[in-house]
Amino acid sequence: MDCKTEEDIMKLIKEDVWMMDILNTAKTLQLPDWWICAGFVRSKIWDNLHGFEERTRLEDIDVIYFDPANLDESIEKKYEEILKDLRMDIPWSVKNEARMHLKNNIKPYQSCVDAISKFPETATALGVKLNEMDEIILTAPCGVDDAINGIIKPSPHFLNSRGAIEIFEARLLQKNWKQKWHMLQIKETYQK
């Protein structure tokens, strides 16, 4: 499938039985402002871009939610255990974005979409979930062009953060995305 728009991304996910099962499983938690984000969406787009028949293995499935009323990290671990009981084959990671500003030493996020907009790379700043009608909703606060075109560059917010370039470059080394997806383009110059 030639993926060029947000609608194409949602169709790609809708046609993927495994991804839909993951989304339906996460939805059972009924978390406030929940999303599955980052590599779950990005890797699907990049696999499609490269014409891969087999899914690239994910280190984790990032489920995020926003609950400022309960910032206890142990609750996140309980949600992970519930998800593992439902699908033990999935490497679940659950985080309350209302708490993550404490870990990252930044201003509090206002919502999960706000948090996603501040992810390190534009191609990673993506999230999906199912609405009440089980329709896919996609959020892409930095747009989808970079993900669709295989471009890796810092998100605008991240680029303006202290130490951003060093962190971005360390992530490039650690993630080693070009090893998996050879057509990716890393933007060497960062424009503010």
C-alpha cells in the first residue's frame, strides 16, 4: 500500500489484525485519554515504506494515558500486569503522562496529545486509539510527512530543549533505525 496521508495510515492499521487486537486489548482498561504511540505506529509506517512482509519486532508497546488525579507509578505497573494477563506475548509499557514531567524535569503536560507533541522525533510523535465506535483515531501533532517519507529529525519542541541535540544523537545511535530501515534519511542539520 502506498501510504501518503493520515487516512492511509489508519487504513494500514485497520487492515492489520495484530495491531487491531493490541488496540482492542488496551481499550479494555478504559484509561482516561489513552493512546498507543511511538514505535507501534512509526514502525508500521516504515515497514510499509520498505515493503517488508514481516513486521519489525518492537521492544515495547507504549500505552499512555493522562490521569492527574493519581500519579502513583505503581498504578502503571498494575495496568501492565492486567494487559500481560490478557496478552502475555506483548511487551507492554504503560505510562501516565500526567506524571512524566516529574521524570523528565519539565513543565507538566496538559494531555497525552501535548506529551506526544514533545516526543524527540517528528516521526515518533504519533499515537492511535479506538473511539467508542471502535474506529481508529490518529494523532500526529508534528504531522505525518516525516514518518511517511522516512525522515528522522527532532520535533520542534524537543529541538528547543536543553541538550536536545546530544540526546537526539544518542537516540540515533541507541535505536540504530537505519540498520533496520535502510531508506531512512537522518536530517543532519537541525533548523529551529
